[in-house]
Amino acid sequence: MAVKFQTFLLDTSAYSAFNRGDARLKKYFNTKYQILVPLIVIGELRSGFAAGNKRAINEKLLRRFLDSPNVDTITLSDTTTKVFADIYLKLRKSGTPIGTNDLWIAAICLEHKLPILTLDSDFSKVDSLVCLEV
């Protein structure tokens, strides 16, 4: 049985693919869902914008997206740091580490019991993290 949800956390890979026209993601980008964007994801996106040649256009698209009524940002808390440490240790012991930014994003998801919309397979290494089907 599929898990019902109305709120999800957005990963960098999904945002970028949607903006490139990936039709698989279209169903998630509407007002039916509350989309939470970690500040870490915004930082990753802006780093990519800075390294590219369409910085102003990408920034304008991001600003428009972030200003949507069903989109909010989310940041870290003390609880997030504890969840981060638990995930880090578990992945380290199993020999399946993931990047630091992905660890933070996964920790926010688990802290708030939210699924993640991502195209990044690293998130599947995190126990109990629900990745939305694309």
C-alpha cells in the first residue's frame, strides 16, 4: 500500500531535473503538496548557479519557486544534529557513507518524518528514509 503524504522535502537533484523539463517530476510540483526546501539545497543550487553561465536566470527561477505559496524553507535544529550523528555512524559502520550535505538533508527528513523527492540513489542507503517514486 502506498504511503499517503501531503508534505515532502525537496532535494537538489529533483529541483534541477524538474527545471530541465524532466516530466517524471511534474506531478509533485503543484499546490496539492507542501514542498519544504532545506537551506542546504538552496546553497547547493546557488553554488551550481555561480559555476554556470546562467546565474541570473537560474536565480530568478529559484526565487519564483521559493515565493510559491506551497513552498517553504527548512533549516537545522539541535535534534537534526543528533539524527545526523546517528545516520553518519550507521553508514560508516556499514561501509556505505554518503556526502555530508546528503547526510544533513536525510537527517532533516527523518527528524520531521518526511519523504524526500530525489533522483540521488545515495538516499536509499539511509534506513527509514522514504524516497518518493519518480
